[in-house]
Amino acid sequence: MLNSELVVGVDVGSTTTCVAIVEVFPGRDLVDVVGVGLVPSEGVVGGVIEDPVAAARAIREAANAAETMADVDAQTAVVSLGGEHLASQTEIGMLDLPGGRAVVQEHLDALRAQGQEISTPSGREVVHVDACEYTLDARRGLASPIGANGSHLEAQLNIVTGSVSARSRTEEAMTRAGLTVHQFALRGLALGVACLSEEERQLGVSLVSIGGDTAHVSHFRHGSLCLHSVVPLGGSAISRDVAACLSTSVNEGERLKLYYWDPEFRREPMAEAVYEIVGQDRVGSVTVELLSQIIGARVEEILEMARDRLMVRGCLAASPCGLVLAGGSSSIPGLVDMARRIFGGMPTKTAEPRRVGNGLELVRDPSAHVALGLALLGGDWMKAEVTRAESMGLFERIWLWLKDALGLGRRHDPVVPPATSVAGPAEEQE
């Protein structure tokens, strides 16, 4: 890269829409966060945009806040894909190597391409393909076989499919908000890039992100996303449970959840929490013990469902770096302790943003982590393309295209993206 460039990440979650703008530097892994906008989501159900017009309002509001902070005009962005419509499956890609030749990158690309070509039901499409490990002849469990000689190469492929209409509604919302989709990426992938170290993603780690309506369950190994599953329950279900049991509002249920849940009974169990009763001119009260039981039942269900998704694919046994909790509901008091118990004593911690130099305070909110990861992914893809372009001797031409496709123009030097910069799911997407 000749100079620093700006990259935008847009995450439309169940409860929060976030736009993050980062500055990417040549030869530097850290980025500077220069603008963030966080607003309540509109038109989103189950982590999926159902009303593009309403969703566009929230995207534009968040973008305005980020643009004002960064003093830029955002034009293109890397955008999250999430929600209950996503499904992950494992397939085996196979490739013969005549003459026992050495494995090169083109062979790995060919195996990934096989995953892109699988048959999908009407209305669905492949949105992400990753190779979790390779087998070269009798050598199994290889992280990378490049340079090794063999006659038959196989790859364990994690293939994620999604709804075509869900992606289309997201594109429509972005267009209505005045932004162009450069690339889509899975929410779990973006979180992994934002909150996990390279060592964790290489050795093996599981990630559970509990949002408003859903929980995204991911597993990384050998640097690849080996599982991406969605549990159809999130923090909003907990708040609704409290509201239903106590005849109060969902907002009151949310407040009680955040301030009074005490799964380890560190408070006096018979201490009481006071709340407003819907439709009455009086308040109610509930003991911390009973409230913790109401909340804990749903939290336990969400964590057990996440654990089971990981166990089915053998991911828990392949997670020496433990479990990381993310998402807006990860700040619930006592969640780490309960998760550690449900996951059999596995080392458990709460996600923290990584790879940030200046502006770290802007992305400490868990609701900003996905947007940060999306921008980081965009910067990584940009650098990778520049490196390839340099090796091909086409540096200037491709660099200029990338600058248009991924970058931002500062107000004194606007950059106009090409008309073809809208991208659907591709191999690098989440």
C-alpha cells in the first residue's frame, strides 16, 4: 500500500446497528478507529432485515454519526451477514495430483471452488467456504499442505449457505442508505477477526456471541472458520421471560436482567428488586433469588444449545484456547461463570477488541465488535490484493481499483466507487 486508506464496516444486528470506519496502514497490523456510529436497529427480526426502508434509516443514522466523527463521506462498506437463515455443513473436496506433484495455492483454491459449486435448494446460496484441514494421501489433519508432494488431496470444507432474499434485502437497505456493498462477511468471522488472536484461531477456539434475538456459534481452527451456527434465542428472550413472569414491560425486564441477576448468589438471596407493574399505579417486588432463577433458566438454555452445536461437530474437543463470549448480552453479570460450568470447566472469557491502535475506546462496546471486524477484514483483503498485484506487476492499476472499491474519500478528496462494486457472497466472505 502506498498510503493509509479508510475502510467501512456495517453491522445490522437484532437490536443495534453499527458503522465503524478504520484507517488501514501499509506494513502495520493495527488500525486506527476514526469513526463509530451506534443506533437502535429498525426493521430487523431474528437478526435478519425484514423491512429495508426502516433498516435503511438506522444505517444512515449510524453512518452519519461515524462520518461526522471521522470527517469522511462513506461510500462503500463490508457488510455483515447473520441471522437464523444461515446454515453450516461439512463436505469433503477431492483433487488428484498427477505425478505426485507438490501442492500449490492453486490446488487449495480449486478445492474451495468445489464448495462454492454445491447444489443448494431454491432460494438459497453459498455465502462462505473455508477449508478446516487437509489430507494428503495418508497424512491427515494438515493445516496447510503447500509444498508437500502427493497424489491425492482432500479438504474438509465448512460451507455456509444462506437465504438469497435475506441478502437482497440487506443490499436494498444499504442502497437506500446511500451506501454500496463491497463484500459480505459472516458475523462470526468478523467477530473472530476483531476479538481473537491469530494464535487462538490457529490452535482452536470456540466463540459464542449472544445478541438480541440470536446467538452465533463459531469455531476456529488452523486459522479457518470451521463452524458457523445460529441459535434462535438471544438476550431479548431473557428480558421477555422476566417481563412475562412479573407482569412488567420488556424494558423493565432488561433493566432487572442487567442489574439484579446473581447466579452465584453473591448478594443476599432474599434482597428485593423493585419494578413497575404494567397497567397499574403501583410497583412490585421480587427477591434476587427468584429473579436469578427466572433469568438463569433461559441463559442456561441458550448456552446449552450453543454447547450442543459445538459438540456435534467435535469442536469442543478441538478448542484448547477455550471459549470466548461476545455480543451485546455478554456483559450480563455472572455469564462467564455459568458458561464455564455448562461447558465443563472450559477456560472462558469475555471478548475484547484487538488490532486497534488509536480509537480503542470507540469500539469497547460489544455491539461495535462486529463492525470493527468487518472493517479489519476489508483492510486485510485490500492488503492481500495489493500483494498479489505487486507480484503480477499490475500494482498501480489494481491498487487504484481497490482504492475506489474499498476506500473512502476524505471530504477534500472524494473517491467515486465503480458501478460494479456491489458484491454478493464470495469465497472470502463470512
